[in-house]
Amino acid sequence: MSAGGFDWERQGKTIEGLIEELQSFQDKNIKVELSLDGGVTSKPISLVAKKNGICLLVSVSIEE
């Protein structure tokens, strides 16, 4: 569990919580990417969608 007793590894974040964290960044123009391996690799977020009651961050990469 993290500070405050919230189990973020299983529960994830709400849109409100994510916006609050993003607002803490001074540079609002930095690129946003998503990592599934603790930051070793990352992919840019291409789309933000609503699906089955969740906010879904989607990375679309076209292989050449």
C-alpha cells in the first residue's frame, strides 16, 4: 500500500487524481508517455477514450 492507505497498484487512479498530479508539473508542454514496465520502455499516448466505464489511454504505433 502507498502512503495514505491507497493501493494504487491494484486500484489505479481516477481522472480527478491524474489531473491533480498532472497540474503539479510546471512545464505543461512536455510529452506524455505510458510505460508498462516501470519506465524501462515507454510509448506515446495517442488517444484518450471512454470504454466500458473507464478512461482508456491508448498508444497506437505504426510499424514500417
